[in-house]
Amino acid sequence: MKCKVDKSRLSGKISCPPNKSYTHRAVFLASLAGGKSTVRNALLSRDTLATINACRIFGSKITADGSTLTIEGTGSVNPTSPEIDASNSGTTIRIASAIASLADSKITLTGDASLKKRPMQPLLDALSKMGARCTSNGGTPPLTVTGRIPGGTTSIPGSVSSQFISALFIAAPMTEKGITLEIEGVMVSKPYLDATVATMKKFGVSVDAVIPYKKYIIPRQDYIPTDFTVPADFSSMALLLSAAVLVGDNMEIAAPIGDLPQGDREMITHLERMGVKVSIGDTVKVTVPQKLAGGRFDLANTPDLLPPLAILTLKSSSPIEIYNVKHARFKETDRIAILARELAKIGVDVKEKEDGLVLGPPVSTTGAELDSADDHRLFMAFCIAGMFVGDCTVTDSESVDVSYPEFISEMKRTGAKITVKS
């Protein structure tokens, strides 16, 4: 489906959704713990429902009461089905692949057309070094994993996705020997690994960082059932902040932030560099100058900030350069290429680079049809851009089910002129 988006002004309070990354991690860890855990303020979206389904197949019992999940884990991996469908979720298939290596059987993991294009080989190679038997479709799903791995020493490149490393961390305590992991090269998206370690600690498991982001030891341990509250999602918050900057009119964002690490909190620092005043109290508010300053932004650790930062060029007085984010090409889509192609349609002066974008402020803007390529974060970013430019159509509105199912209704409630068309 498509959305027609016209010039809009947003006002009032909007609630930031729960964090998708922490929901994934908490559900997986609660399912690996022996006993009953509670996960509160869980995000129930297409991606996290895929994780819930995977964990049920691994043997846990999961019930939902609103956004509160009760999860009864068995402390082991006993698959009830030989196949897991991860839908569109890269986090689900990567963590589930590592957990599948703990079972004494072959598990097939697959997903939708987008997921079948996403790289998996580095993780499969790391599991193979510890004795797993893995097959794939040229390094992408569908794939099979046959365990059980005993653990031991393995290595993995850090340049493609931190999800591979998080997957190995999560499986490590349940192996007989534990895992010693060496990360080759420069690791990207470090804060997501910090989030994994922080969640593992909440579930009673410690990680020894011999050399941070280079070498870790995770010995044999048991996950302990716990009561875990998911914080607000700064990846979604970044998009809401970009909306507040571009089209907000006394807009407030309600967000229980909590004390868990989130790399995408850097969006606040980036906005302040551009001249935006951000105040954080019971709600988050912004005070915006007539024109934003441009600047250079290193997104090596925060690739999900690429779409919300890129659209801010619509209100900047000088170019915005985004770099060190080549791994954004391996997300649900090639986000660098699509942002370059689509933002040029509405008047942005775009230079695409291998690891990012240079975005010049438009002399004038024009409405256009923007193809989000069924990517939830691009859809939301293009809708916000459309509210600023006017007379835009954005494709694939159903993609928001991945991370922010209420996005369209929340935008409309606060003043967005969005019409969904079949």
C-alpha cells in the first residue's frame, strides 16, 4: 500500500514505542533461562513476534497480557519444529541460528524475500569452527544449522554486523566449554553489543571483555529468570525527533528512557551540534532554529540514525555529510543507495559515497513518489520528509509493522496529513 502525504504540522504529545533491540534480547534470554520471567513494556511488532515464534519453537512457553510477556524457559533448547521463519527480522534469524547450534538436531531458518538477501556467512563460519554443520544459499538464507556445539574458541569479522557477535554471546553460556571469541578487524555498531552484554547481566550472566570489541570470554553459566522492563526505543525516537525538528509545533515525545545503554541516543548530540536545543524531562522537547547547521557525522556505531539524519538536510543551511556507515547497505535494504535515489527526487543535492552520503540543502523542493523498498525506517523517514515538502506519495506503508505499528495512526493523531491508499 501507499500513503499520500501532504504538508503538515505536528503538535501535542506522542509516545515513543518500546525498544525493538531490547525486546528481542530479553525474549531470547528469558526463553533460555530455566523458569518464569516477565518482560514488561515489550514491543509487539512483526520483528519481535518472529522472535517470540522462534523461542516457542525452541521450547519456551510465552503468553502476552498487553505489552507484558510471561515467558517460561526450560533452560535448554528442545525444538518442537525443524523450521523457523524469521519473517523480515535479521536479529531473529541471526540469534536463532546461534541458539539452533545448541540443539541436537537440524534446524532450517528462513524468512521473507528481503531477509533472504541478508548476509549470514560470517556467523555460519564462526559456528562451523566450533563443530556446527551449516548450509546456506550462497551465504544467505534459507540456511540450516546442525549442532550440538561444545563451545571453544572461534573468530568472526566485526565489519558486517554486530548481530553476529551478539548471537554468539547469547549462545555461549549454554555451551559445555563456553566460548572465547576473537573479533577480527574494526567492529561496527558497538552499542548494540553493549546492549547484549547489559541484557545478559540482567539475566545473571557475565561476560569477560579481555580486550573490548576485540576479544571476549563467556564461560559456561546459567541464565536466571528475571523481571525485565524494556526502555523506549531511541532508534524510533530519532525519527520522532526529526519530525519535531522539521514539522513540529510544540510537539512533545513521551519516552521512559531507563538506564540501559542505547547508541542511538547520540541523535540528541547530533541535533545539538546542528543548533537544536533538546530538553529531556517527563517528555522530550526541541527548540529549533530557522535553519540547521550542517556538519559531518560518523555513524559507524549507529547506522539506524542514517535515515533521520539524512532528511534533516531539508532544513539545513549547509551540507550534511554522513560517513563510516557502509554496513547500512546490508540492512533490510541498501539504505545508502535508496536514500540517495529518493531524496534527489524531492530536490536534495545528493552525492553517494561507498560509506555514506553528502547531502546538500535543496534550492527548492518538489513533491514526488518515494519508494521505501519495504523498509520500515525508510518509510517513516520519507513520510516525515513528505510532511515537510508536501504532495508526496510513499510506498509500502505496511512495513511499519516491523518496528512501529502505530506510526501512521500516531502521526495522524498529532496532525499529519497522511492518507493510506491500496
